[in-house]
Amino acid sequence: MTDYTPPKPASRPEKVSLWQHIQLFRKDIFASQPERLYRAWMAEFRMPFFRSYFVNQPELVKTVLNERPDDFPKSEIIRGALYSLLGDGVFVSNGEKWKRQRRIIDPAFEGGRLRDVFPSMRDAGHDAVARLTPLATGAPVEVEAQTSKLAADVIFRTLFSIPITDDDASSVFENFRDYQRTQPLMNVASFFKMPRWMPAFQRSSTKETSAKIRALLTKLTDERTAQIAAGTAPEDLATKIMTTADPLTGEKFSGAEMVDQVAIFFLAGHETSASALAWTLYLLAMDADAQDRVAAEARAASAEGDFTFKNLSKMPFTRNVFREALRLYPPVPMMVRENLRPETFRKRSIKVGSQIVISPWHLGRHQRFWDKPDVFDPDRWDRPETKTPAREAYIPFSSGPRVCTGAGFAMVEGVLLLAMLVKSFRFDPVAGKIPVPAAHLTVRAQDGIHLSLTRRDPGTSGTQTGG
């Protein structure tokens, strides 16, 4: 295996004016960050009306995410940027409202439920292989578009028991694709912290797309409510969540609340999975040895027939590849919290209302944690020296009470779909098409990820047919 260093966005100069910083921020969040964030324990940035602190020191990250999360709720900046789509869903809510939402949602994603939804994930994978087969001619294919459709298919099958070919599912997918193109994780309004009662600065097209998505999701949840009442609802994630009562109050989600949560599941389960899978395929295209190892592992794991939930454990290298891709390209690059009380971090006084930024992107590439932090090296996860950074600097799904409820779902989905795709196709780079990471809703490539696909000979890992 070679020491391959995949694309990384250029850092900004150390000293820039506020106006230059805003201009870079408008272009891309990564472009506005200095190189020192890859080695500093903490960095302070002064914005109009407030301060922002990037926190990398393990003890401070643990304080914010694990030990005192109630003192560091989700920032109103993030809520304002996403409110038109997500409402008061679990991704942006805080306090008692968030705790109630998690008490209702979490049971749907427990271990036994993952086994139940596994066949739906696998069906989506088979349909993706069928869709890609006519494209496997050796000609360039934009794989982000393909992984986006695949991830959306998984969400609709596991949540509502409908495939992406369903008219409503297809409409949600198309509108969501438009939404993510126009809505950054944070916008220029992030530099000017406004009162909550003031309207968020969003494009009219973003609001219109949000309204279309929510109308379609309302239709799906209303139909499911009727099915539950009639006793004809399928046993999928939507039914489980809509019929689960809060163990403390006995209350269930209202229809409007369920629409908020479904929007979150689509954002978290579709956008993030699509990003992670596309970058993983790119990394494997650039490392032929690693790709062949994944293909061999996939063939061995499914030698007696189709993939099963149980034989996922027979693909440890594939899992390591996916973990390494999440380290290098975490789908959610930054998490923003807001302190409710005065704090002292590294002898600096932090006023109430400051923005505390924890970046899985920078932690995953931090020079104080990782050996060759920018190198793609799946085998690092089997070496003893990786245990400490894996514990202290690897948080692609966040950490603590607000850890992503679908983290287990995402790992099962990622390993399964990666194995199915690489077992069926060989992925190779396209000359002149080097993707540049950009932080929007998730870490995507500025101009897409283009790879060439060819069908694999079922009997060998390296032989290819066609093209």
C-alpha cells in the first residue's frame, strides 16, 4: 500500500482583514481557516459582536461535548441557517425539548433495529449496482450524484418502506439536491450575531425549496399516520418512531414534530452518507491495492450467497477503509456550540454567548495526534499508536449525549454499500479530475468526484472487463 496523500483545501494566510475573512468564508468555510488550526490546541477569532474559539485540546473537547453539554448548547447560528428546513428537529433543538426528542427517537436505532433494516439497505445496494452497470464502460462518472441517489434510496426504504423510484421519494430527493446547493452550513450572517427574533438571512430559493420538501414530507407522514390508525403500517423506522411514547410523559410526536424529525433523518442520513461514500470510493480509486483488498474481502464475506448482517464482521479492512475516509473527510466538518456561562479555557476568559467551534475536520488531521495525518492509511486503525487519537480526536459522529443517534446505522450502511459496489466494479481516477473539498452542508467536492467504472471479473480482484 502506498502513502497516498489525498486532496486537502489550501489554508488562508495567517493574517487577513475582517473583510478578507468574510470574502473567503463566503467562498468556502475551509478557505477561511489558517494552517495553525492543524496544530493549535485552541485559537481565538474576533468577529463583530462576539468571539469564536476553535477548540482542539482533548480535555476541552470533552468538557464541551461529554461532561457539560447543557452548558454548551447548539449555536443559534446553526439553527438560524437551517430552520426553514429542519424546524425544531433534534439536530438543532436544545434543552428539554432536545432531550424529549432523543428519548423518542433513540429506541428506533438500537442494535436490534439495525438488523431489521439491513435487508432494505441491501436492496438499495442491489438497485444501485443495476443502475451503475450500464455506466461501467470506463468513461467518467460523477460518483457524488450516484452516491447521493443511493443514500436517499436507503433512507426512504428504511424510513418509509418505499424505494427512490416512488414519485414522492423522487420529488423529495430532487428538491433536497437543490437545497444543499444553495444552503451553506453557515452563511455570512454568522459574522453578525443577531437577536433570535430577527429573520435568518436565507435566499428566497432556499426557503421555497424548504417549503416544497416539508410539504412532501408532511404528505408522507400524514399517510403513515392513517396507516398506523388502520393497523396497516409497515414495521419500519417511521412507524417505530411515530408509535413510541416519551417514557417520562407518555406523549408521542405530533404530525408537525414528525416532519421536523424526518427532515433531519434525510439531512443526516442522506447528505452525510452520500458524502462519506463518494470520498471513500475516490480514496480507493487512488489506492489500487486497498481497493483490491476490499473487493477480495467482499467476495469472501458473500461467498455463500448474498451479504448478511452477520457477515459484516468478516470485513474488518473494509470497515477500516470507511473509518479512515471519515477521518480525512468527515461529512459534518464543524460543530458550533454557545456557552451559557463565563468560562476559562487555557487561561483565556470566554464571555457568555461566544461561539465554541469543534471541528472533526481539523481534529482528524491534527498534527499532535496522528502519524502522517494527511495520508490515507486504513491499516493505521490496527496499530497500537492509533488507540489514543481514535479516542481523543476522532469524532465524525460527534461525542457525548449528542452523539449522532444514527452512528451505528451509518457504519453498517457504509461498510455494506462499499463492499457491494467494490465487489461489482473497479473504480479508477480520471486524468485531470482532482476533487477539491469544500464545506457546504457536508464536505463535498467543488466540482464533483469523477471516476471511471468497469465491471469486475467475479473471480479475481484485479481483472476488469469492458472499457
